[in-house]
Amino acid sequence: MLAQAILLMVLIGMIAFCGTRNMQKAPLAVRADIGIVIREDNVMTQMALKYVENLESASQVCHFVELSETEGFEALRKRECVALIVLPEQLIEGIMNGANPSVEVYFPEDAGLESMLLRELTESGTGLLRVAQAQIYGAYDTAVQYGMLDRLSVMQGEIDSYNLAFALDRLAVYKEETVAASGRMSIVQFYGASAMILFLMLIGMAVYPVMQRAPSAFRRQLARQGTGEGWQCFCKWFCGFLCMGLLGLAAWMVIRVTGLFIPEASSLMQTLMQGTKDASHILAQTAAGLMIVVTVSVLVYFIYSLSGGRTAAVLLIFLLSVAMLYLSGGLIPSVFLPAAVQVIGDKLPTAYLIGAAGNVLGGYHEETFRQCMIGMGCYTLLFGLASYLFRRRG
Amino acid sequence: MITVEDITSSYGRKKILKGVSFTAMRGECIAIVGANGCGKSTLLSVLAGTLKPKSGEVLYYGRKAWSASGGRMYADREIIRGMTGYVPQENPLIPELTVYDNLRLWYPDKKKLKQELSQGFLNLLGIHEFSDKQVNRLSGGMKKRVSIGIAMAGMPPVLLLDEPSAALDLVCKEEIRRYLQAYLERKGTVVITTHEESELEMCSKVYVMKDGRLKQVDRGLRGEALVRMF
């Protein structure tokens, strides 16, 4: 039964993997080439250009190509670049000493969408700079007029913070917002966490001799001996919990030992697990791991209590495991599922279990840890109580 | 010795036992016969302590197992556990375990169990011959013998058997009868519910249960004459 559980898990894992091949992030479809002409070999201008090139907002949408003036206009004519920027001599020095030499920006005559967009942005940026400059000069003139030059730095500070806030806000337009389907976990960790939960749940199929309902005559005999129904339930679950925990631990050990002999497995383990040296985090992660086994074993116990026979229970465990894992985004991340399904999936026990497994593998995260522990605790109580009532009635 | 005084019991509003009384001495076998659903198993469940009666009293060797106080019934589990062995209609066995492992659940002392298997009552039941077999590979008769073996853990002086021969072949019935005979010879007390006439042979008293009441009948009654009493 254990071998079958592992086989099923591998099969489901493969299906899930194939299903998520298309999840890789596609590169940006539009990236504008911009020609740059530097009229002199100036170190400071080169530095400024490199700085702009490396700005996140610029590098996401622009690709700067350094050209000679002739090459630049030729490229613009051939529409090989959407704009041509000609930087004057002594650009940086001019900015610093107030000479402010002009930067020439050329766009093709019958500009395409990218050029038009860039023109708009350039004009907007130029306007912003004009305003900023006017503010600075205006503040200076005002300070001189009122004999308050000592307060000038304060006024300039205010102007800077205002303009920066405005400019930084604009960054949001360019900034790439990454929506990670796997949350704060990497894809490897995400599937590691899912596989961990699926494996534990499928182990439940192998522990049927321990967890399935005992014959009623056997239970009555136990009751006669002074072992009440509640205690019987607890002991049965506890045996199952121990078996599942030990099997899970054995699987873990096999993976670790494999890592010692196969370097690829070792590197995969390192990608999978984010180590921590903080004792409290280790404690929390251990508690999360323990709680995962408790919750899964109670869930499995509940299924055994619910279903009369062994076959029904094993089938139900398999179907429920796969269905709940799918709805909780364990096979395909839930962001790819319909919104209504996401709402349901987020409330299922598997959602909390995957979250907790992520805490164990991907490192401690207080908020997730707290949420998952509460979720798992509630489900443990609920399933535990329901199992007791079902068994008592049966 | 068993003393049962005016036991009543009901399921919901339906009264099953309406004042049942009888006594059984050491080494005596009491048979309770009656139609299906007349309350034989209910009476045995009360005697075995798995069902709470409404009123009445049950004493084992003069010690109160069930007694009423302030309108409520109280059980002395220690007495019931120590004095009785109970063989219900269904077998209290875990199918996935071997016979030996099943017995180990009820015989905490490993040495004693081995001794019982080699020369004690379990040997008499013939369990030693198939003690290493898995329960779900046993025949009905074998399972019943193991059930009796389980009930005999701790050698209780009273054995309560609920239709032990139901659905068994003649050989099995004979084996069980032989075993019970041996138990009675050792001064054990047996209360047995049965539909088998052959089992009535070894009983010193036969009671017919009808309408929730027990009526002692001539132990020589058989066949139609006995059925007419139901």
C-alpha cells in the first residue's frame, strides 16, 4: 500500500509539473531601442549614462545603444531606434554650474507607438524638470528678497521631497509588479511543500490496519475492560499518527541520505530548504512540522471514521487528497484557478497544510506560521470531534 | 454464583426486559432460549456490563455488579471485569492481526499466554494449532474459539455466551460444547443464550424468555414442545 501511495504521488506530481510548464514568466514584449550620441569622451557623462541605464524604470522598457551622430540619425531614419538622444559637451559640469546645456531628443517623423509614448514621457519629464528648476530659482529669489538665505536649505529640502515623492510615484508606472503564483516560496519549495502534504495524506492509505474502525464487538470488549470510547479513539489516532510520522521521517531520511551520494539531489535539497540558525525559528518550524502530521493524521482518521470499509476509506483518502490539494493550489497554483474556487481553496485544510509546509521548507514567516497553526488547530479539533462522534455512533 | 434480581431494561420507550430474575450456582450452566429479538442478548449485555439496566440488581458471588442508588444504576466495573468473561455474537477480533497477536491484546502476561496455549484452556480450545494464522484466514469456528479464548483471559468464574454456536458446523459446535463441559467441571458458571438443542444437554436449568420475562421450563423439553413455550 505504501508503494502504491508513492506511485500515485509521483503520478500526480508529474501531471502537476506538466500543467505548470506554462507558468514561467514571459519577457516583456516591447522594449524600445534608444540611440545615444555623446559628443565628447567625458567620464562623468559616461557615468551618468550608465546610471540611467541601470535604473530599474529605464532598463525595463529601454535599451540604450551608444552611436556616433551619423549612425544615430541613420538608425532613426531606418527606425532601428525609437528615439535619439544627443548629449552635449560638458553636460554634467553644466548641470552643476548652472549653465544647463540642452539635451537634444529626436523622434522619427511618422513615429510608431513606442516613439509617441516616449515623446509623451520625455515632454512630461522635461516639464517636471522645468517646474523643479523654476521652484528652485523662485525659492532662491524669495529668500533673497526677504533676507532669509539662512532658511534656503529648508525650502530646498521641501521642494526636493515634494518633487521626489511625485517622481517616485511615477516609478510605479514602470516598475514590474511580480505576482508570484507560489507566494513567498520558490517554485521548487512550493512543489516540495505540496509533495510533502500529498505524501503524508497518501501514507494515510497505508495505515488502514491501525486507523480503520475496529469491530464493534472488539470495542465493546475494550469498554468492558474500562477503556472508554474516547480513550479508544485517541489511542487509535495516536497509533496512526506515530505510524504516519515515522513513515514521513523515514522518507525524509531517505532523501537526506540520497543527497549525500548524489550531488544533484544535494543541490536540490539546498534549493528546497532554507536553513536557519535562529533557535526560536527552528522550534517554530519543528512545531509546524509536528502540527502538519497531527492535522493530516486526524483528517485521515476522520475519513476512516466516516467510511465503513477499508476500500471506501482508501478511495476517499485518495480522491479527497487530490481534490483538496488541487483546490488549494497544491497542484496548480491557485492564482490560475477561478476566483470562486480560490475562495474555497484558501479555506480548505490543505491550504493551511501547504502554508505550514512552506514554513518548514522555505523558512519561518511569522504571519503565515500563525495563520496556518490556527487553521490547522481548528481543523484538528473539528475532525477529531467529528471522528469521535462518528465512531461512537457506529 | 450469579444472582439476578428484577432487572429491567428498555431501548427508548420499548421495554425489553421487564423484571428478569434468576440465580446460577457454581459449576452450573443456565440456558436462555427464546424467539429472535426477545431480549436474550440484551440480558447478556446487562450481565456483561456493556448495557446499563433501568433497575434491578446483579450480584456475582455476593458482590454487587449492578445496583440502584437514588434512582440511578451503578456498575462496579472491577467486579464485572474480574468475574465475567463475555463472548458476544460478533467476534471481537482484529482481522489483520494473527491469532496470537489478538490474544496478546487481552493477555498482558506473555508467559501466561504461552502457558495457556501449551497446556491451559487455550490448548483445550485447540487455539495453539492455528495461533500464528491471520484472523481473516480463519474459519467461523476457529474465530469463535479465539473469541472464547479472549473471554477466558484472567480465568473469570462466570462465562457469558451469546449464541456461540450460531452458523457453525457440527464439528465446531461439538468442540465448543466439549470446552464448556471442561469449564463447568472446573466449577465455572455459564450463562448461555442459544437456539441449539444440543447445548441444552449440558445445562442444569433452561429458561424461556418471552415478553421480557424469564420462565423456567423443564430441561428435558425439546423440539416443538419447547418452541410452544416461546
